[in-house]
Amino acid sequence: MNRPRLTGALRLTRPVNSAMMGFAVLIGALLASREAIGGNSSLNLSLGFVVGFALTAASMVFNDYFDREVDAVNQPMRPIPSGVITPREAIVYGALWSLLGFGAAAATGPATLITAAVAWVMFTSYTVRGKRTGFPGNLLVSGCVVTPFFYGAVLLKGAVEANTLLFAAMAFLSNTGREVTKGIPDAVGDAAGGIKTVAATYGATTAAAISSGLYVTAVLLSPLPWLLGTVSALYLPIVAVADVGFILSSASLLRNPTPVSSSRAKSHVLIWMLLGLVAFLLGGVS
């Protein structure tokens, strides 16, 4: 693969998003069983990270494949509409990432393989059909995002408990808000493609209000892990920065729900979500 194709293939995987899902598996494992981490669990945790990264990368590639006509309007410089990667190459690339993810999941047992398969079915359903449903599709993709938390719990403990559900709820809310935000700059292309996002159906102002409400709800839940004693005080300063970021992004969206402003908010929210993952990780380890 020549350099432009290699760069295009890397862009298809959204490496930051994929790495976040890998780390989410580790956080799910921490939430489930802090005392079990280390020693004999290191290999399983490494494989869990690979599963989160690989299956997320596959979902990103397949998403771009099925979105190639809409992206030709909304984001013509994406790898497929720009011609850097052909649709056939994207399918092969996504299949290879899927095989890697399933292989790593199978190496840790049938329960993790089943969990990985459920996640794969969810994101495939989203890319093939769910995206066109608008807000229900947003909920479906957020379900894919929180699955790594559950995967990590199943990986180390074989069960999902209340603290994992709490972290997953915050991730679900913030990611759903980001999905709604993403629809604002893409509203024209989505409407032309029959994709019923909140922004395309009800307008940018309504989409900004809904996404901001979801961000703020996640912020309101953020003190609970510390109050319930599931994380240490190291969690607080980092999650506080993330909370301030979510609030500022919400205010920006409500004040100016334009394509440019929402694209900027979408990028910033990804940073706040990453900071939240770091807060969970440090607070859980300590």
C-alpha cells in the first residue's frame, strides 16, 4: 500500500476513537475487579485492549463505506469520496480489523467472544440501517460505545455490577449528545440522503438543545462514583476539567448552533470524553 493509501486507511480507523474504546475495556476491567489486575491478567487485558481497538476501527471503516455517498456532499475529502481508498479496499480493511478483534476475543473465552459478537452486530446494524433512523440510531451507536465497559467486566469478573453501569451511563449520555451534535454540520447532506437526524428533521437549534441537555445530565452524574466510594480523590480534579469542558461546549452550542461551531464542539467533546476516561482510570487504579 502506497503512502497516500496508508494515510487514508489510518484515517478510516479514527485511531483516537479506537484507542479510547481500547482503554474503555481496561476501565471496565478496573471497575469490575481492581484487585485482579496485574500478574496473570496482563495478557487478558492486553487482548481486551486489542478487541476494543480493532472492532472500533472496523466499525469506523464500515461506517465510512456505507456513508460514502453522503460524505461526498458533507465531507468530500474523506478517504473514500476523495478516491484515496476504494470502496472495495475499505470493505477488505474493515474485515481484517474484524477478524483481529474476534481472534483476540476468542483467545479469552466464549463469554468475551459472545460480548464482542454482540458489539459487532450492534455497530453493523447501525451502519447498515440504524443511522438513517436519526435519534434511535444515535442511541444504538452509544450502546456500541459503552459495550467495552461491559466487555472489561466480563473479561476479568464474568459479571457486570452497579459501578460499571454508572460509568457506562455517563459515557452513554455524553456520546449520545456528541452524536446529535455531529448531525448539525451534516444536516444538508443527511437530509438529501434520507438520514433523519435531529438536526435534519427538527433543525440545528433543537439538536443543540438536546445535545446540551445530554452533556449536562452526564455532568450531574459525574460526582456519584466518588460519593459512592468506587474511585479515589484522584478522579475529582480530572473529571472536574472534563465537566467544565462539557458545560462550555454546551453553552457554545446553545449560543451559536452553526455548522462551524458544532464541528468545533464535536471535536472538543471528544477531548472531554477522553479526560473522563483518564479520570476513571486513575481514580480506579488508586
